[in-house]
Amino acid sequence: MDFEKLVVWQRSKCLAVQIYSEFAECGDFGFKDQITRSALSVPSNIAEGMERRSAKEKAYFLWIAKASCGELRTQIFIGCDIAYIARPLAENWITETRELSKMLCGLINKISD
């Protein structure tokens, strides 16, 4: 299956683009680097995993993507608390990361069967 056809990859890529755009002008390079790296890690690890040969390898990278999703959600919470991210946008992104995590669990379970 082409990873580009996976809704979870498409949505996580869109989220990464949104986060990169939102932080393009951010002067806090440490925070900007962390949040953009974790956002980029989600679709990147989905792609890497789906390009692997065995189900075990695929699942391994999908678990990494799920972990990066949790890391990203934490950074969104913090970004909101320190007023780097407006609350409505943060709530939207938090909801999206929760949904992506659930989708990744479903995909991992499907691959692991």
C-alpha cells in the first residue's frame, strides 16, 4: 500500500505543514525546532514504516510515529500555556493529534494481525 493513500499520513502531513507555517516567524528557535521536528516525525515515520518489508518493521515505525504524536501534543499544550499558540488553534491541534494516535493504533493492529 502506498503511504500517500493513507488518511493518517495525509492528515499528519497537513498538521506538520500547519505547524511549520504557524512557527515560520517564531524567534524562539529552541521551541520552534522541537515542535516542528516532532510534527515532521509523524508523517515521516509513517512513510518509512510503510516502505518497510515486514509487518514487524512497519509496526515498529508506526509506534515511533505514535510516540512522536504524543510528543507533539505535549509541545502544543506547553505552547498554549506560554502563549505561543492561541487556545482555539491549540485545542484543534490537540484534537487532531489524539485522532491521529487512534488512527495509528488501528493501523498497527491491522498490520500486526
